[in-house]
Amino acid sequence: MIVQNHIVSLERLVNTLAPLSKTMDRLPEQTLHKPLLRAQRTAMMPWEKSFEIDATLDKAAEVFSVKGYEATSVADLVKAMGVNRGSLYATFGNKHDLFKSVLTRFVEERQAQTLAQLEAKPDPIDAILSLFDTVVHQSVTEREQKGNLIIHAALEFPNHNEDIQAVVDRALSALEDFFLRVIEKGKKAQIIDVSIDAGSAAKSLVALTVGYRVLARGAFDNDALRLVKDSSLRIIGA
């Protein structure tokens, strides 16, 4: 009896829908798909990635380099990067995630390339002095001052999460390792005082480099900066 009742109900439903089915058959195909296409376009538009990732990261780096992490707002990033908030979050995550991407890219590409070029110099002392010259050149000629990424991150170190702190540590460690290798190379060639403790000297040069970059942003003029650079020679006994 129950089964028969269901069959009757189904027959009535079919009879009710039949006229509607005929009406749908007479509608143009584009009319049927228009709501669906509109919904698809609406769903896709906020997340379209019609921009070049590296170029966009460069623009974000400019903002972070000038203002630091804490003072940079999402509105600042959206304006500088030329993307909407939806695209920013969908592609890079939140502000913290974006900053980590920018910082990691700087360490793995820009810093690594610069240190490799300097280390390739045959004269170890020239390699060290050239690094300080590079800092001054970047601070004076680069509008975005991307080298300040690490400085800002280091100054804000206690406020950052462990993952950002790890990137900063990696950057400073890479700089220290560069100085260590160059000093050892100089000691071996007897260009640098062989009695110098290479490890301690490398750490001192890292501290001097960080301070030098801060001062090169405008606090010291070129003559004062030259005196600071010359102090690096005293650290290595040259």
C-alpha cells in the first residue's frame, strides 16, 4: 500500500512538471546558461591573478623597506602592489605571510647574489670594503632601499613570530659566514693579521655592517661614513 502511494505521488509530480519541461525546451540556450555564467564570473573575478608575482613582490618590498613591518598597513600594500585585497590574500596570504615571502626572497636571491659577487674578488680586504661601499650606494641611489628590509626586521625582531625571526637569523648568519670565509682567505694569504680570531672579527663586522646601514640612511654624511668603514680595517688588523 505504501509503495503504491509513492507511485501515485510520483505520477502526479511528473504530470505537474511536464508543462514546465516543455517551456524550458522552448527557451534559447543562452538564456538557460546566463545565470550560471554570471555566477561563475562573479566567483572568479576577485581571485584572478592578472599580475606578475615577482614584480608585485618587488613593490611590496619597497613599502616594507621604507616603513618597516609594523607601520605598513594592508591598504599601503594594496595601493603599492596594484592589486585588490582579494587577490593579495588569495595569492600571498595575510600581511605576515607576504612579509615572510618578501624577506625570504631577498635573502635567497639579492643578498646571496651580492655576497657571492663580493667573495669572488681576489683581494679579501677589497671584498670587505666593497660591501660597505655597496651599502652606501644602495642607500643613496635606491628609492626603495631594499637592503633596509633586514635592518627593519632586525630592529623589530622581538615583535616578530619565530618564522620571521628565523629568516632574519639566516640573513645575519649568511653575512657572518661571508666575513668568516673572507677573513680566513686573507689570513691564509697573509693579507690579514694571522693572529686575528676570525670568528670574533666576523661577528664584529656584522654588527658594524648593521649599524653602518642604519647610519647610511641619512644620520651620517659621507665623511663620517668613511671613518666608520675604515674601522672595519682595524677589526681585521689590516
